Amino acid sequence: MLTDVHTEVQVNKFLRRVDVWERRFGPSLASSLNRGKVFGDVLRARSMLLKALPNLFHYVSNKDIIRSTNALEGYFSRLKEHYRRHRGLAPRHRQAYFQWYFVLVPK
């Protein structure tokens, strides 16, 4: 549902649904002693969402902010892939490598 939020009305609807979910499941999740793999993943996802909510929808009111970080994540993924080929660089050469990459490699 999060990727379908484009307007203030949709933001408010999403926030209401999170609030309903949190009221229903939040207290039992917080007090549960279960710390298995799946349960731990649910706890982490809940925590990340609740912490992100205050800054999650700035892109709705400011059209200069892109909705997704996919392009940025792809760019840095390619940077890391290229850098791994040159792991033995001295610190000053490493700095030059990153300067070269950021200037010459298209974003």
C-alpha cells in the first residue's frame, strides 16, 4: 500500500490504517517474549515503520523530492560492485577513485 500513496488523502488513509493495526497488534507484539526469526522480522518492520512515519511522506507536499530511492540504491550498488574490484587501493588512491566515480559515471 505504501507505494500507492500519492496525495494527502491517501497519506491520511495510510496513517489511519497504521494506527488501527498498531492499536490491535502493537501492545501484544511489544509485550511478547517470542523472539523467533519471523517474529523478530515483524518487530523490526514495525519499529522501522513507526520511526519513519514522521518523515515518510514529505514527497507528497514537495514535488522536488522523489518518491523512491531505487535509482540511488542502484547507483550505489554499482559503485560498490566496481569498488570491490579495486579493494587494495591505498587511502589516497581510494579517495581519487571515488572522486572519479562520482564525477564521471552517470547517475
